[in-house]
Amino acid sequence: MNQRERVLAGCMAAVLVGYGGFTLIKSQVVDPREGLTEDIKTQSERRDHLQILLNGADKIVGDWQKQTGQTLGLEAGAAQDAFREDVNTLLQRHKLTQDLVITPYKARVERKGYRENFTELPISVRTKGKLADVVSFMKDLYQRPYVVRVDKLSLVAEHGRKSSRKKKAGRPPEPTLSVSMTLSTLVLPPIDEIEHPTLDLAAYNDPAREVEPVAVASRLAFEDMEEYGEIAEKNFFWIYEPPPPVVKKTPKPEPNEEPKVKPTPTTTPKVVVDVRKDADKWVLCGMGWVDAGPIAYVTNIDDAGMPPEEYYLNDEIDDGRLVLIVPEGMVVRVAGEKQGTRTLPPKNYFYPLGETFKDRVEVQPAKHPQIAQLLQQVLKQ
């Protein structure tokens, strides 16, 4: 090997040693350091994300505990007993105790969705009372410090069978209502490692308590409490009684006075009375049902502030007789007109709900197939 080859070999060896050293340093020092830097960046981002979640978790836990603080306990049976007792106290306070029956129903547990293991505790309430007492009870119920919901409410007035026009004149006593309602409260499931506060109803109802009452967002429709008084003043169930008719008295003649004799007319003109002259003022405003059967509620536009009149099946109304009441309206059967010695067949007229008597239409099978079918069934009975 000459001098030139020895120099070339030495250069090649130096290059290989340098490349090997660079590769070794890169693999053992540089690459791990870059990976460590990337890991530090990733963990820092993860730390920031977890911190955000942790900060939000405090608010979520606080919101959840506010919700559990509006429940009556963790155990469903005890919570339902407390709920029933509190509702009974409210009913007693508002004089809704006549024939009072409170029945607890079986708890309903949600098995899926975001409300999994939420437990609803329903109770049934049946009683009797005045509308003003029912309104005040409902107003107080919706302001209770726990979660409560009215699932069903039914009010039925205890009226007599006859139409109001056949009773004595003057306003009758306020009708008693048969009240039937289903109420529910809620029990929330516990969450591991999170405190589950609930409402101590006995402490809340203690008049000597020193703590402030539980803050509850208003659940009432009206902010002005006086507006609820108008519900009872405009009682829908109060039967309107028209004023007594004015009877004109004929003065008696004096003992020595000869009675005045009216001349007998040679011909007496026939007076035609239009019984439907006010048909555009009467409106079918509602339907109802009591033990006596279906009811049609009728009101006069000129007396909008007065309670509507009630009409039952076979009552005389407008120029005929009420024969059918359906959710869409009512049917009145009008006697046929006389033409000489012959009487025409009666006609059936349909009065749509919400329309005036003037807007009635004759029932025709082609236009009113369901009404006509029901009418035929009723007339065959």
C-alpha cells in the first residue's frame, strides 16, 4: 500500500468513525430528547385539559347537589311518606278535607337514558272543595321547596240535573267541586364519592327555624298574586241565574166603577215570534261530563263576564231539543214545519264548538258522516 492509498484509507476510516459517532449520538441523545420534549408537550396539553374538566366538575357537582337538595331523601319509601304528609298538611290548610283520600302509588324507576335510576313517587288525591281553595292549594304546592309535578287534575262541579233556567232566580251558592289529581315527586340516585344532601322537610316546616328557607325558582305563571284571585271570581263552574221576569199587575176596578170592557176585534192578527233573533249572540263554548251525562256549555256574547249556561241531553235549546253532544259540537233536533194539514219531517242541525248558533248547519250524511252515524244510533234508542 503506497502513501496515497494509506491517506485515502485513513480518510475513509475517519468518515466512517464520524458517521458512526453521529448516528450513535443521534440515536442515544438527540432522538430521545426530541421524544421527551414531545411527551412533555402532550402531557402539558393533557394537564390543561384535565384542569379545565376539574374546574367544570366543581360546578357540575354543585349543580347536582342543588338538585338533590330539592328531594326528600335517598330512600323511596321514606321520601314518599314525607311527600304524602306534606301534601296532606297543605290540603288541611286550604280546607280541602271533605271526603279526602290520599293513595300512594308504586314508585316508577327509569331504566335507561340520561335519567337512569331516577325514581318518581306518585300519589293520588281525591277530595271536594271550592274553586278558590283549589287555586290557593295549587299556588302553594308549586312553591314548595322540593321537586313536585302535577300529572293529572280533574275538577267536576256537583250541579243538579235540571237546566239553570228552571231554578229559582238569584245567584245560587258557589258549587262544590269533586277534585281528583295525581302528584309526583322525585328521588335522585347517589353518585360515588359525591355528597348527596337532601331536604329536611321537618326542619324546613319548623316555625322556630333560624336558617333561611331553601331558595326555589318561581314555578308560577303569574308574578302578581292578585291575578290568581280572578280565577275564583270568574268561576267557570258557577251557574248563571237570570233575573226574575217583571210581572205587570192589572189594577182592580173601584167598587162603584164599572169595569172597562175592551172591544173585541173582528179579526186577531197572528203574531209570528222569531225565536232565533238572537242566534248570533249565543256561542257553544265548551263540553263537559258529570254523572248525569254530557253537558254543553253555552254563553251569551253580551254577557261575557257571566258563567255559561249548562244544557243536558233532551233539554230545550234554541228552537229545538238537544239530542247529541260530541267533542266537536252538539246536534239540535228541530220539529218539522206545518204546511196545511201536513207536517214536514224534523231537521237535525249541527252547532260547531266555538261558533254562534247562527252558524249552525243541517246534518247531512255526505258532509258529516260520523255525526250522522252517531245521530242514527241515538235516535234508535
